[in-house]
Amino acid sequence: MRGFLSFLILFLLSKKEMNGQQISDELERRKGCRPSPGTIYPALKSLKEDGFIKETTNKKTIAYTLTYAGKKAFDDAKIQFCRTFTDVF
């Protein structure tokens, strides 16, 4: 799961704004395993440093959304993913 974690996070955030707990919950629901905070938050930090996501603080919660660069990076990653894995199916 680690190799696709950034892609999966961008995918989830392309649907709606989420906090770290919601991202973790959704990944568990979809993938069957729950990533630890030690996996999720460094990935979020890296995506933020790369300019792909931004954070908004709401009282005690930090919510994440895609930036324009994040939307573009996700669109590019989707194309690459499809090119790589289309013949698998």
C-alpha cells in the first residue's frame, strides 16, 4: 500500500475535503487495512511540501484539500496508472 499511498490520498481528496482520520478510515474501508498515523501524516506532509494539498484548521481538526497543482498531479498520475495497469485486466 505504501507505493500507492500518495496516489490514493490524492484520489480521496479529489472527491472531498478530509482530515487525516477520515483518510485513514476511508483507506481501511477500501483496502481492508488501516494505515498507521506514522504512515498517513508523513505522506500528507510530503504532499503539502510538494504543493499538492493545502490544509485548513477548523478548531481541533486539520482538513486537507487539493490545490490546482494537486489536481493536475492527480490527473497525470491517473493517466500513468491506466497506461501501466490497463493490460493487467
